[in-house]
Amino acid sequence: MAQNTAAQQTPFWYNVLLACIKPLYRWKIKQRAESDALFQQECIERFGPFQPAKNLRAIWFHAVSVGETNAAQPLIEHYLKLGHPVLVTNTTKTGQARAKSLFLKVPYLDLFQAVYLPVDQKALLKRFFNLYQPRLLALVETEIWPNLIAEAQQQQIPCILLNARLSEKSAKGYGKVRRLTQPMLQQLTWLLAQDVATQQRYVDLGLDPVKSQVVGNIKFDIAAPEHFVMQAQQLKQEWQLANRQIITLASTHAPEEHSVLKQLQSHLNSNPNLLCIVVPRHPERFDEVYQVCQSLNLKTQRRSLQQPIQADTQVFLADSMGEMWLWYALSQACFVGGSLNEPGGGHNILEPMVLNVPTAIGPRYFNFQTIVDEFVAQHGILIGADAEQVGQQLLTCLEHDAQAQQLVTQAQRVLQANKGSLQQHIQCLDHYLQQTISS
């Protein structure tokens, strides 16, 4: 495997721009903070002086949000089980909440730490690296920052882009700032790409072709956490859901909740067994989505208020964090959001498929183009042109068992054919971890 090139300085204009927008960034954090204490904590983690390091020489995974954290989950779990300390940084609040819900528990309490990624300024990152002294930096999917990568290079810490994906649209964006992008990519130690198209886009942007390989998508190696499956069975009994027909609208954005619920509204009113679980992508929209349900006169219960699903519940608003597997495990059909809205892009379709849930999405799924295309080719997923068609597809899955089962069977074939990326990721990380021991 190739070695890193010498560290390069990031452009002057980039660092000036970061300094100019830093006050605006702090203001934005304050606006969304739930309390002054949480605001202060987030500022400490993003701007310094930083949280004390629980462990030095940890394996550092950086995952921007929920999807990337989920993708890294089997890798993180693998190294924690081996007794390696792990540091996870996130960019978003939802990503950090997901990381903590997965790993900040027995038996990993002493080995695991999760904090926000510092702002991409040289001085801040130098202090962060010196404080935590990581053995290796693993960036997940698309989260690359110029000063972050440059500082890893400066401190001779291997920096690997895992499960890399890059859409054509994103590649064009990076191409507009080639003087920033090319040096950044040249300083990566290694890149593990999901597909050939991603690999070529990175090479076209400046990555050395000998510093990458195509290993498939690690998300195909996921498995449903057993405790969520068991919890779903328990809730089916407690909430008397055995005879309910349950559709989940997952990772939704505005106006997807309103548009799909509008299509299902008459069926929810005429069929007392039909139930819709709505899981908005962003927690700051929970109250907004509740108002959407109220505007449609749908009997709605809320997870955040610990309200159970009752016999007359039409919509259950899953306004909680880290429980997506639970809602999929209760479902007989699902819609994965971020695919009907503008500009869209889509979210992970593999989680419901692992649980044998027939899955529908909208037409805007460019963030997961290669994955979705495989399922389309094998007739393992439903693509709706608009909310009306998506609504009808979901109802068809409930009403026609044979069609739904055929969809599930084809999806399982695609899942099985694509397994194996996890082991290749582990082999690569082990290679560089071994180098850090011997160096």
C-alpha cells in the first residue's frame, strides 16, 4: 500500500474564509442548542479547549452524521471488542447522538469516547491532535476536510477514507475548487471506494490512482441489532399490534411527511388496522411534523411523550433518536425519505431490507445511486415518481403478500451478493495499525 506524500499547506483564502464564518457558526450552534449548558459543551468541543481525552492512541473514526455512523458501526464494534480504544467525532448533533447510543455503554464505557469534530482551523486541529494523540484517522464516506487531513499528514498519522462514495454532482462541486481539493486528496494515505465510478471521480480530482482500491459498500455487511428485534416483538404484544398493518416513513424531510400522509389519509380513515410510523430525519423538525399530522386530522401519538400506540392511533410520531431499527422491525412496508424532496439525494435503504421489509423510495436518490441501481436491476425495490405513486406502492405491499414477498426475495439476493466489504476494510485498517506499532 502506498505511503503518504509530504504535508502541504492549505490555501490562504480557505483559512481566511473559515475565520470569517466562525462567528456565524457559533451563532448557529446557539440557535439550535436546547440549553445553555449544551451550547457551552458543544462550543468547547468544536472551538476548544476540548474535552479531556479518555484514552490516548485511540483509533479515530470521523463520521459526519447518522448514515456514516451506521456505516462505521461494524468496524467500530470490531475494534472495541478487541480492546482497542476508539474515538468517534461527528459533525452533526444527530450523528453524535447515534454514536453515543450505540457505544457509550457497557462493556465499552472505558474504551469509547464521542465528541464533535473541531472547526477545520489549523491551530485548533493541532491542539486536538496533540491532546488525543490518535493512532489512525479513518474518515467515513465523504467527510474530507483540508486542514484535518493536512494535520494528520504533518503528524505522520495514517489517514484513510473508508467506504468512500462520491456522486457526480459532488465531484463537480469539488472540481470547482481544485486548488483546494487536489492537495487534500494527495495527502490521503489510502482510499477504499464503494465502486469504480467513485474511485475514478477521486482520481480525476487529484487522488494518486495507486492509493485506492474498490472494495464494495460496507453497509451491505450490516445486521439488525438483536435487542431491537426483541424489543419490537415485545412492543407488538404490549401495544396489541398483531393485526395492524404498519407502514414506516423513515428519514423524512419536508414536505415528504405531508405529501405521503395526504395520499394515505383516506385509507387511514377507512381502515382502522392501518398505522403509519413517521420518523423525521432531523430532530428540530419533530414539532413541525406533529403539526402536519394535526393539520390532516390524524390521531397521532408521540414517542417523546412515552405515548403508546393505541387502537385508534393512525400515526405514531417516532420523535426519538437511535431507534430506527426498532421501527423497521415493526413494519410491513416502508418509504425511505430524502428521495421525494428537493434536491433530495436519498438515505440508506439497506436497513429495512436486512429486516425483510418491502421498500419504496422517490426518484431523487443520487447519493445512493450505485446501491439503488443494483436493486432496481433485480426488481428488489420500488421507485415512485411522486408521493401519489409511493403511497400506492406502499399500500400494494400490504394488500398483496405475494408481490411483497417477491420484492423481499430479490432484495435478499442483492444483499447476499454484495457482502464481504467489511473484512477488506478490517484488513486495510489492520495493515496501518500494525505500521503505527512498529514505527
